[in-house]
Amino acid sequence: MLITLIVVLVVMANFLTSLNLVFGVFILAIMIASMVIGVVITNPLYAVVANLGSTFLLFFTFYRLLGITSIPLGFVLEGLNFLAVLVLVFKRQLKGFTTLFGYLLLLWLLVSFIELFNPFAASRVAWFHAIRQVINNIIPFFVIYSLFMHDRGTIKTLLKFWLFFCLLAALYTFVQEFGGFPPWDYKFVTRSEESISLIYTWGRFRKISFFSGPMENGVILAFNAVLCLGLAFQNNIKPSKKYTLLLLCGLSAWAMIYTGTRTATVMFVAGAAIYIVLSRSKELLVYTCIIAVLLVGYVAKTGGGAALHVMTTAFNPEEDNSMQVRYDNQKVLRGYLSKSPIGFGLGSTGYLGMKYSPNTFLGSFPPDSELVRIVIETGVIGLAIWLVIFYLILSKSLDTLKVKEDDFSDNLNKVIFALLFMFLLGQYPQQILNIGSLKILLGFCMAHVCLMSKSEQ
């Protein structure tokens, strides 16, 4: 409902602005904003659901379908985050600050704030933009944990919405693969030579679904495939639910192939393998062996096609030219990083680096990886802190496997450990924490781990 209201707001505001009815636009914005605030005040869960839906559909609707690119839609997502926090504070339901993960996230926020005073930073303005990203990375944990503590039914509600939006993304990937890019998508993917070079590889277009690029699409589908696989093998699950989840898993994995994202392939295989080991399910092991044999036979007989061949190169570094480029870039970077153990400040590389310090080496350097970006911005000290934080997250998640509560929660603990490992793995080759929906998924995973730890105590 919130997404529909926002769409109506943008369309009508654009129409009124074309008629120079500035005051009308202002009144319309106030009315819609009041409606949104009213809904979120009733239940802050709506802010998380709207935020999740927006990460899938908001940019697609405005930038591609409607062609409206003048509105900074990122503020909508940030506004929903802060609105949820304010409502929870007002209701005295905001929790999580005294948990282990709360301390760790606040520690990382402190490290990020200290970087404002980094003497090696090329731009202070870039820091103010980058800190917004850090804050919006940690807010979902506190909001979702607070919702879980208030009502555990929220867990299943959020999972259902996640599965729904991922199903839409997978289906739209098939539309692009088998029906070709619609006009609005083709215009988007061919908007520049750089865009074409990233999306048109190995003689075919990589599929982007609702997202800004194929990497985002592939990684989200990989997470969803592992999540569906794990949920399907819960003890005492109804057969109808089980096979529905397996169907969703298959659709996500199949659609993932058409994104041409090799990182997603490695993440999916690793996550699925971890869950299979943790589940100790003979049925799942049999299914896995059958699928593996059929897949190997299909590839041996047909070659697998161009899309599948691209994904298999993820396990053959000699054929992965993009990974070789990353290795070469990192060799150049090592000597430069030795100059500052505390890094060169937030926003010193990547998009913000190109915008605010374009004439510096790091400003024009492509970080590609989340971990490379962290070591550039916060140095080896910051990278060490971040890796310790993620180690403690994984360690705490592993401890929850000992907690016995109910079939759903016990199985979800195993799924979440596999997902958290995928988060760690994916940070080496890609900047996956820049993906809006994955910020929410990571917050969900961490909040559930904290909830189970509290149950154990």
C-alpha cells in the first residue's frame, strides 16, 4: 500500500509541476506523507515491508517505467528507516542496544565517525554522504529485533514478503530472458557504452530484473534459493508448503543463471552445501545427488548453453577475466595502503571518490569488493575490526544451533548460519552490502540470532 501511495505521489507531483502548480505539489506531498506516517505509527512493521518492497520496485518504477530521474529516491528508503526508529522510540519498544550485536554495530558506527578526522582523507563532504550508508546498514537490525521482541509472528510475516518479492524478481528475469528486454529496460541497459560493456558479455545480455545491474539480481536470487531450500526441509512441514518452497528455490536458482553473476553461483553452492551438512537430512542429500548427476549429464551432453557456461567459469579462475582484473588492481593497491593503517576516510573511493576526489588515485580506483572498500576507507585496522565483528556474528549464530525451541526456529537457525556465511563470502568479490534488500535480510538474520540467544539464556 505504501509503495502504491508513493507511486501516485510521484506521478501526480510530476504532472502538477509541469503545470507550475508548486503549491499543489507541496499540499499533495504533505497529504501522502501524513497517510504513510499514519500507517507506520499503527505498526512499524509496515515501514520494514515498504522499505523491502521499495528496494525491489521503487527505482524500477520511477527511473525505468516512468522515466523520472530527477527525484532522489534514496531519501525515501532512509526516511522509512528513520520513521520506524522514531515510532519505536515513541512507543518505548526500540531494543537491541544491549545485545552483543548491538554493541558491535555501534562500535563500527564509532569507527566510521572517527574517520571524519582522518588526516589522509581527501574530502570531508564525501564522509557525510558515506556515513548515511553506514547508518542505514545498521538500522534494520535494531528495528527488526525490536519487532521480533514485540511479536514473534513478525518473523514469518517478513519471510513471506521476502519470498513474494523475490518470486516477482525471478519471474521478471524470465520475461527478460525469453521475451527480450521491454523498451524501458532496453533503454536503461543501453544508456551508455560503460553500461553495455557490463551487461553484454559472452555474446549475450545479462538479465537485471527490477534492479540496477545483474550482480544485484544474481546475488539476491542466490540468497533466496538457499533460503527456500532450507525452509523446505523443516521437520513436520506440510507437503504442499515443502514443494512450493522447492519450486521457488528452483525458479530462483534457474533465474540466477541468466544474470551471469559468477559470485552468485559460488555463494549459492557454498550456502546450500553448508545447510545440507547442518541439516543432516538424508532426503535432502539424495535430492542433491540426483540433481547433481542430472546437471552434469545435461552439461556433458549439450554443453549447458552460454548462460550456464558463464556461471561454471566461477570455479575456473583462468577463465574468469574479471577476477584476474581484481587481483591486478589489488596488487597495485597494497603498496599504497601501507601509507595509512587507518585508511583514507569514508567516501574516498568508488562512486563518492569519483565525485568528490576525482583527481586522486583512490578516487578513480574501482574497489569492486566490500572488503577492499573497507580497507581503503578505514585501513587494515578498520578491516580487522570488521572481520572480528563478522566472526563474532557467525560464532553466535553457530551457538544458536544448540538451542531447541520448535521445528521452525531450529531449522531457521541452520538456514541463517548458511546465509550469514554467504554474506561473508560475498563481500570479497562484490560490494553486496550496498544492495538495499540485503541490508534488510542481514538485519533479519542478526535479529533472529539475537532472539534465539535470548531464548537460550
